[in-house]
Amino acid sequence: MKQVAVFGYNRLSYEVVSRLDPENYRILIIDLDPVQIALARDNGLETASIDFRSDEDLKSIGIGSGIDTLLCFFDQDSDNVFLTLSARALDSELNIIAIIDSPESAEKLLAAGANKIIDPYEICGRKIHDMLKRPDITDIFDHTVFGQHDLHLAEVVLPENSYLENSYASHLELSAKYNLILIGIVNKQISDKLHFVVEEFDRRLSVGDILVILGPAREIRAFKRDVENEFCKV
Amino acid sequence: MISKLIVYAAYYLKSSDAYNKSKKAVFDLLENQRSPWKSYFDMFMIGLIVLSIVFLIYDVQHDTGAVGDYFEHTVLVVFVCEYLLRLWIYSDTHIIILQEHERAQYLNIRFSILNALWKAIVKKLEYIVSPFAIIDLLAILPSYRPLRILRIFLIFRLFKLFRYSNSAKLFSDILSSKRFELLTLLVFTCLLIFIASVSIYLFENSVPDGKINNLFDAFYWAVVTMTTVGYGDIVPYTTAGRLVAIILIFTSLGILAFFTSILIAAFNEKMPVLRENRTYAELERYKSFIIICGYGRVGQEIAALLSKDKQKFVIIDKQEQNVDLARKHGYMVIHADASKNEVLISAGICRGASTVLCITGDDVTNVYVTLTSRYLNKDVRIISRVNFNENVNKLYQAGADHVIRPFEVSGLLAAEFLGQPVAFEAITGILQNQTEIVMETLLVAEGSSLENKQIGQLELGQKKLTLLGVISANPIHLKHKNKYQVKQQHFYFNPEPEFVLRHEDMLVIFGRKYSIDHFRDQVEQSRLLGRKSA
């Protein structure tokens, strides 16, 4: 189970939290405003009331020990930068995701040690631009991958002793066997970069590689099960 | 008898197609701002006027001979024709006569042809005394030999230029907007000149060797002094006269300052209107553009992306600060409230706008602008932003085609990143065109080589393309599995190799940009070749 600490309870954090499966994530909400804390508690979330400016307080909720991911969702960019800096000093492995209000804060947050910057306005702008430019594709993704229909994007890590080990990407034939489409592969031995299947056609798979696949949930589950099974080949 | 004939002629003209058409054509040429002919005609006239003035100046010291005479005659003929045509299209005499006739018949009184003609003539006179018509006439008259003395008025041809340029009209608009102030000033100035010239005449006329011998000298001195020109050819000698001069100089300084400030204030007031007029004029030239209502953070992102695509757009915002920012980026911007009908209409919502984006940070404004846009244009595409989830339905009710929830989209991406960072990067990379790999659609056009082919025959793998699925509204495909309803169409995910393509289907493929382009070119080529051979 992953432990996620969310600083700042607002509309954005509400959306994120509601999309995380409580079975896989333990979520802790931290906010300075008691009203927001009460709101989060009403929504059935675990909360903590600490001062994010104090390192001791941060340690007390598990940063540097139990927490895997930190979401800096304060409205003020300066608060997010401060929190990112403090948290990064406490734990160099922590996955920090921060939102920004003004675009020039992005560099500051990255310099402070954030792993991922989310700019809601930029995302919204890009989305609208996409709708204007490629309405068909945007519609499909909105209804399927991002929407209600059962079509998902998933990543599957190749475990040890998988039957797929040492086989070629071109021989997977996921579309025929599982009704899945292989989008790309991350070859962990070389780099973290994602290689799209279409360009690097033949590639021998090895343990730790990540396959990015698209398809219905049932098929994804079936594929995941088979990948872990050593003897599936026969 | 004559009146009957005239009425008959009027009816004939009204029903005559050729007459109405030719009148319309002349109107297009001379007055219709939207007609392309007018701009050609204006350019031609400007050239002609400038050339005739050049001849006039050259003629002062040189003899232009027969060529000059011919040219002068040609110019004159063109000017006279223009004047008469303008007089012709200014009003419809036959309509006026008919109206009078019908009125007389309706009221059962005797129809007086003289009365009707008089009304028509008054209408024409109205044109003759309008400023532009007078200038036109003054440009023609001096060419008439007995009136050679009026040669000075040939310079009026230069004033004719004003007719063909909008800036002159603007200048007169500005002056007329300050009519009251300027009139007050003029009255005061006249009074001052009058007092000054009378008093200087009284004081200085009696002086021996004095320069002011009559009232005109006094008036001339007053004007020269008042305008601070002061040639010094006439100077007062008496103490009283000098006192008059001192008072006149100080007062006139005040008047000049007042006059300048009125003009500057008027220009300043008109400046935004001027700018906006330029924007409107530019918009009128575009066939298809996007209206962006609200230039906040989201608006800025979209504007930057659209300008990268070279897509035309106009921004409407009521906040000064945002408008300045947009202007700094060089975008077309209208400083106004987008919820007002006339603002959207003049921005071109009923003419060239393909899409309206309502993306302010305030849901109330977005709903209102959406509603206004939908009311003004039934077919325009409207994309609105909503900040609170409970308002989504209100926006759809107001007529939005799409509603975007920025926090939902960002939240979704954040959650996706948390769970599956690699997949997240892949999909955002493809969707936002950040990688060389892109996802595009390819239409199966009628008669294309793709039509009636099985997916398996396309050999997309060899072309280094991956087929995600097919979008189609064709009910023939409904038997296939893995279909997802997307609006009125279905998306067939990962179709089997036996899937037969029909026309109007759309392939969703992803691959390198140039592989997709190459594939598309091939398909298009084969379609054109196929048509030729058929």
C-alpha cells in the first residue's frame, strides 16, 4: 500500500483523492484551515493538523519514513516551494508532485526538488486546444480512457521468470491474443525513456521492462495474470 | 397627361431589372464599403487626383501642350461622371414619385406631379449641399474657362482625397465629437478678435505714420498677434494700443492652450475606438476564426498554442490588465464585455467565427456568455470552462457543446501520474504532441483505396503504424465487439483483421508524424488516380 500525504484540501486535491483507490492508497490530508480539514473528515478522509513549516511536524506524519508520495496542493506557490524544499531535505527518495499557479514558479519548484509539476491552467488550455485541433481523438479519449467506458491505459512490469522474458516485442501479438494494444516499452536496463512500439519494432524483453498497454480492464487483468505465470507459454 | 406619363415611367423603372441592377452596380462601385470594387475605384481616383495636381503644379511654369489639355479633359469627364452618378444613387426619384402617387390614390386626393417632383428635387439638393458634394463640385468648376479665376479651387481636388480615405472621416468625427467645446471657443475667439481689432483701430488710426489705416488692417493685425505669429509689419505706437496688444497676447495664449487640449483629449478618447475599429476591420477579412472570451491563465495558454498553429483568433476581455497583456503579445483583442450582444456580433459571431471559448474564471460570466453566443448563432461551436462541478449542467443547458472542468482534468492527470507514471507520460506525450509520435485520424473517403478493404490487408505494421481503432457511425459495423459509444458514433477498439472499412469511417492511428503523412499521401494519391481512370 502506498502512502500519500496531500497538503492543501481544495477542488484539485478533492478530484485527485476521489480517483485514488482506497484499497491501494493510504491518504492523509493536511491543511492549515480547520474548515477544510472538517470538510475532508466529512468525506471520510484521514486528516492531520500540523504546521508544514516545521520539520518536526513533517517528520511526525511520516515524511522521511512511511510516506511515499507528497502532493503539494497549496494555493500559494511560495508555500508549495517551501514544503517541497523541506520535504526533499528530509527524504531524497520521496515522490513530490506540486501544483503551480503562476508559470514562473515551475522552475523554482523543480529546483526545490519536485518530481512533477502540474499546472492546471496549462492543462486546461492544452485540453481546449486539443478539442479545437483534433476533436475526434479528444472525444474518444474523453469517453474511454478518461471517461466512463471500460478502456484503460496500464503499465505492466515484467517480473522475474515471466514467460515473456527474452521474447521479442514483435512476437507478443497482444492484439490478437488479448485484445490489447501495446503502446510502448520502457527498457529499464538502458534508460527510463519510453520507446514507442511503432518505432523500435524488435526488441528483446528482459526482467524489469515496463509494457504500456491499452485495452479493456478484463483483458489487462488477464494479461497481468499470465505475465506473472511462468508456464503460460505451454 | 404628363403626370400620367411620369408615373408610368416611374413604375417601369421600378420593375426594370436592368435599371435596378445597374444602380446596384454603381452603388457597389462608389459607396458600398464591403464591395471589393470600391477599393479599386478609390485607388484609381486617388491616383487620378494626385496626377492632376502634379500636372497643375507643372503647368505653372511649363507648357504641357495638347497632352495636358487631353489629360485635363479626361480628368474632368471622370469627375463629372462621378459627381452625377453619386447624385443619381443618392436617392430614388421614381420611388418618391410612386410613394406620392400611391398616397394620393389612397387618400383619394388629386395627385400633384409638381409636388412629387419638388420632394424628389429637395432630396437631391440635400446631397448637393453636403460637404463632400460641395468639395466635388469645387474640384470640377474651376476647369470651366470663364471661371478660370477659381483656379485656386483646383487645390480642392486634394480635399477630394478625403472621400477615399477613412482617416479623414475619423478626424472629422473627432472634431464633431467636441463640437460644443470648439464652438464655444470659436465664439470666444471671434469676440476677442472683434474687440481687439476695433480697439486697435480706434487707438491707432489717428496716429500719423500709423500702419492701421482701415478696419481690415486692424483685423489682420489682431489675427497675426493672436495666433502668436507676429510678423511685425504692423505694430502699435500708442500706449493704449500696446496695452491692447499685451492683453490680446496673454488671452490668445490661453485660447491656444485650450484648443490644443480639446484636440488631444478628443484623440485620447477616440484612441481605443480607433484600435478596435482596426481589429474589426481585420476580423472581417478572415473566413474562420475563434473567439476567446477571457484572457486569464487558461486564455493565455490557448492563445499561445493557437498562434503557434497560425490559427486566427480574437480575444475579448473586460479587464484592462488582461487586454494590455494580450496587446503586448501582439494578439487581436477587444476591450469589452463579451456578454453584450453587440460586442459578440461585431466580433463576428454570426459571420466568420467557428468556435467561441468561454473560459473566464467566473462560472456566472461563462454561463451568460455561452447563452448569449448560442442565442446569436445556433451553429457555432461553444466550449466553456466550469470551475464548480454543480454548474456543469447549467452550461450544457445554456448551449455549450463541450464543458471543460480544469480541476477535474488536472486531478485526473495527477492521479494517473501517481499510479502509473510511465503510462501517464506516454499518453500525455502523444496527446500533446510532445514526442515525434503522434495520434491522428484518417478518413476513408468515398472512392478511396481503403474503402471495402479489410484491416488485415492494410499491412499497417509494415508501415510502422499502429491502429488503435476505427470511428464510425455506420450501423453495418455494429456486430463487431469492443465498441464504445462516443456521441452519435461508435469507436471500435482494436478491430480484428477481417473488419471491412466503409466510406466515412475514420481510422485512429498512431506512429511517427511522417509515416502517417506518407500513408495519407498514398491513400490520397490512389484515390485521385482511381478517379482519373474511372
